[in-house]
Amino acid sequence: MNNILNFQTAIEQANSIVIFSHVNPDGDTLGSMIGLSKLIELNFNKKTTNVIIGKTPDTYAFLPYINECVCNQDMDKSKVYDLAIAVDVAAKDRMSDMQDIYFNAKNTANIDHHITNNNYGNINIVKGFASSGGEVVYEIAKGLNWKINSEIAELLYIAILTDTGGFRFENTSSKVFTYASELIEMGLNPTQIYRQCYESKPKAMALLNAYAIQNAVFRENDKIAYTIITKDDMKNFNAKSDYTEGISETLRQINSTEIAMLLKELPNQMTKVSLRSKKVDVSKIAEVFGGGGHHYAAGCTIQKPPKIAVEKLLELAKKSLNE
């Protein structure tokens, strides 16, 4: 509770506040960031600068107030803020080129739900067993008796909905359903939100997903499934960077799969990796490469091309199956 009270004091004392998403933003970091921004505006009458690090996925273009956010490329890195807040940012390097602004601020807050978070802020509200950043922000608002309107409720609901995979993942607790119910009672439409988040895929995204699954490779009696998406694949499907979302989850849905891996080729001989599992703690695999996340959902970036990266990942995945 002390950290939450310290967070409120930091907001009260700050004349300039900046809030950061993580790089390659998803529904949780966007909903949590904008939701927190509007909570601060509603309860403290203070405007914040909300920074999207990377491009906004098409899927989340409908979010309330998303157009008020600024891109990291448009930020003045010399400006010093009174308070910098990272929301749903598991590790400081997930702020990419915005780390200087964050750590040069007079005060910093770190609001997150990843068990691998190392408490890099001055004020840390990290709940490793929470479903999402949205859940953590909602608990802060409830604990401090902040006012919440229907648009804020929608933003936090989207954060919780998307990071639980539509209330399907292992992080879906009874508390999640209680919070979702409370937010729905504030006036949002859960059916419409679900359709916008899960039933509005661009054609190119659906085709790329199908291609990736069709070309999946299986190892260790089908317990390990992986697929590789190259830069050429992205170009051939005219796909945006976020169009690979959901592929690792689809591989995990196969009944024999215990570890699912998506490897996406990046520039400069690098590979972005998404790891999913049913029983194995894949966060330990991600941590080997400087990444992190949750027991059954984690990610990292490997400083090698996919063909080399996959061999390193397979070695660790096979070892994890036998532990």
C-alpha cells in the first residue's frame, strides 16, 4: 500500500508527467497507459504525455483517445519530466530509445505484472501474479478511491481482455472476472469490444497466420512446435509488424504441443521470439537472451538470424521438457 500512496503523492507533486508503453505495443500496454492517463486527468486535473513506442497496431486504432498519443520518434529527448511512468513494461530495455527520458525524469514509476520485472523505477507497483497491466492500474484506482468513468472502464477492460486472451489464458483468475464485471457495469459493451479486438483482422494478417501455421515444424514427438517468419514473408503478404500476433498461441492450441515458438526475422541479423507453453516455464528460456515475461507466455530478441536462433532455442526447449 505504501508504494500506491507514494505513487499518488508523486502525481500530486508533478507538473509534467509522461507515460510510456512498451515497444511493439499490444492491447494491454495501450489500454493501461491511456486508462491511467485519463484517471490522472479525471482525478487530478492534470494532462499527461502518452508515448507509444513503435506503431499502433491496426487492431487497436479504435481505442478511446488513441489519437492523443504521440510516437516515440516525435519526442524531445532533452526534456526533463517531473514524473515518468512505465506501464506494462517488463524490462527497461522494452522502452527502447525512450529510456533516457524515463531515467532522466525527477521521479519514476514502474507499473507492471511481469514476474521477471526487476523493479527498475523509484516507485514500483509490480504484481507478478496479476493478469495484466490493466488489472494493476484498476487495483490502484480502487485502492485510492479514484473516480472512473465509462471510457476509462473500457480502456482497462480492453487491457485485461487482451492479455488474458479473451479470458482463456492461465492468468484468468476469479478476480479477473470480478473486475471485468465491475467494469462492464460502468457502461461498456463487451460484445462490441470483443469483435473489435478479435473479429476484425485484416485479410493479410489472416493469410500470414495461415501460412505460418502451415509451415510449422514439430520436434520431440510433436511436443515442440515452431515456425519462422522471414522479412520476405512479411513483404510477400504486405504484412505490418503486428500481423504476427496470435501465431504462437495457435501453435500452443495443438493438443500435442507443450512449447510453441514463433521466430520473426528482424533487420541486422536479429530474431524476435514469442514463446508459449502449457506447462513449461518459458520465461526461463527468454531470460537466457535478456527477455522475460510469464511462466507460460514470454518473449525475447536474439542477436542472431532465425536459422541460428532456432537451434539455440530448441536446445533450451528440449532441456526444459526434461526438467
